Amino acid sequence: MSTPTDVSGISDDYMHSLMQQSVPFTIVVLTKTERYANEGSDLVIWEHGRRNFALRADGRLAIVCPVRDDSAVSGIGIFTTDAAETAAIMDGDPAVRAGIFHYAIHPTRTFAGDSLPG
């Protein structure tokens, strides 16, 4: 069992300062449709993955998280683009165009320097 984190050094001023420095991002939640298991969908999903690697390489897709459970959620992506540009990117995704995936967009903010460990 973990112990509670000590918050005594986190003042309101510190929190306000960080919040003012937050940076906008867009989260995409990708879900599987009934076409996910269709014959040939694996090839389209492979091209979806190739496109994600290209988006990572050009800096528009900061974090890619394939979801590995039995839920309908296939993945979560954090884009550096605004919601409108992210929607345009997702509308051009081969697996979305093929009806294999559906997506939902959620504008968000985070803090400069945040990253995943590893």
C-alpha cells in the first residue's frame, strides 16, 4: 500500500503559476467499429500505424498509446495540433476512412516538460 504524497510544499501561487504556463493539446480516443475484425482490416490498420509513425516524426502526434485490453477502445493519442486540425488529420486516417475506427476529440492542456517515463 502506498503512502499519501506530501502536498505541503505545493502552494496556491505555485499551482497558479504552472496553470498559466500550460500548453494546449488534443486527445484522441480511438474506438473499434464492427468492421475491425473484417477480412483485410489488418492491412488497413497497419497503414494506420505507419501514418501514426509519420505524424510522430513530424511532431504532430506527441504520444501514441495502443490500448491492450478487451474494450472497444483501440488507442489514445495526444496531438500537438488544435481540435480542428486534429479532426482533419483523423478524417484522413485510412482506418477511419475505411470505417474500422471511430474517434472522439478532447481539447486539453498540460504542462511544458510533461512526459511519460521510460
